[in-house]
Amino acid sequence: MKRSTILFSLALAATAVATASLADERCPGKTPQVFKKGAYDFSTNSSVDKNGKIIKYFVCVVNNSRDGWLRVSWFIPLLADRWVRPGEVESQVRYSADPVDRPVLGCIKYGNLDGRVVSQFLGDANDEQKSGMANEASCRQQAGIEAPPTRTIELPPEGVTEATRLYVPSDLGDPTNSMLALDIAYGVKPDKTGYTSYFGYTANPVMPGSKANVDEIRVRPKFSVGSDDLYAAFREQVSKDYVSLAKSGGFQFSVSGSRQWAVQPAFYEFVDKDDNVLSSFTIPLFTPADRHQ
């Protein structure tokens, strides 16, 4: 009996370790936290990649529930208005010239964006500045794009290339039965005069035969304060207001500048025909550093 009990306990321990290891692999980092709030159960973490000219800061959110989607907005690290599938993880990368990471507190809205918690993550000086703003207490999406750039960078010659999956419902009243999965490729390609920002995607219903409808969705830019050049480039080269979503598509625009650039927080918002935000996605954009001096 004792031997069986010991073996059973060891098996349980091994299972627990394997589960924890899987969670760490999916959402790795140095600031793990778990939030269990009523029907909602989710975890957060963060990490930093300092290899290369551009420092990459990551945050991630795991939906520990197996039953329902989690809508979450973690404003300062720019994981705003995202949907996390049951049992899955959503992550967000943001770019910085600051290699000195530090623990930062940031407000999270979750559920129907009525609930709030504060979670710690690894951030740069700009994140720390945002966290110290008095209006961060109000937990607003705008807080993520308000602070000005703090340092400049030189774009790597190979550019910046990322790929991810984003979930977007076409009907906020019934997200489960109208959810689309967007497989996205995005980044910037430097050239002699500046760079080109590109964004491409394919969209498919999460559940075949559901009422997910790309025709109900539009994409619009939301850039940070002081990004007049970016707005002008988007409006002149892409659209004056919205881009209609399709089953597949994309767009690009070019920005002129010098060798040194300032990182600009930026979103593409996915909205319905009544301008309700369905989801949003952070992209890497840069403005000439000399225009911030």
C-alpha cells in the first residue's frame, strides 16, 4: 500500500511539473502571475530579448479556462482588446531602444472589460513613465500610446518581420459564434530613404459554418501622439479612413526619414460598421528621430 501510495504521489507530482512546464513554455518569463476572478482564470508573464539592435519586450496572457473566451486589455504593454481562446495563450511583442528592463505595474481589464486587476511585467523607461501617470489609474487604452519616445534606434538592415494569429469576432453580441482567426504577417522593410510598413493576413471562421462574417469588419489606424507623418502616409497611400476586411488581403505604406528612428506605439483597430472596437493589434512603427528633438 505504501509503495502504491508513493508511486501515485510521484505520478501526480510529475503531472504537475509537466503541466507547469507546458505553461512556462507557452508563456515564458520572469513575472508569472495567476488571476482567478469568479468565472475568469488567467495567467500573465513577461520577458525580454536583448539580442540584436532592437530590444524586444514580450508579454503574454494564458486563458486557463476551458469553457469560454477571455477578452483582455493590458494597456501599457500594448496587448489591448485581444481575445484569448479557451486553454490558449496570446502574446505581444513591442520594440524598444532601452536595454534596461525593470518591473512595471500595468492595469488589465478583462471579461467584458468591466473587471480590473494590476499585473507586473518587465518594461523599459517609457513603460515606467506611463505607469507613473495619474491617468493610468483609470485603466484607459489611450494610456499605452501617450508617453513620448525616450531613445532612438537604427533599423536593422534585414528589417523587422513578425507573424501571429489574432482572433476577431464579427458580432460583439455573440463572439463565440462569430469568431474569425486572422493569420497575420507584418513588419517593416528598410530602404535607402526610410522604410515600408506592411501588413498581410488571411481570415477564416474559427468554427466552419458559423456566422463569422468578414464583411462586417473594417480596419483603421490608431497611432500615438506626434505621429502626424504616419497618419499622413497611411491616408495618402492606403486609405483616408478604413480598410475593409476580406478573406485575405493586406496593405503597405512607406515612411521617409534618416538613419535614427524613434519607436512609435501603434495599433490597427478592427471595428464593426458602428465603429465598435472588436479587437486591436499592435504593430512596429517608427518616426524620424530628428523630428522629436
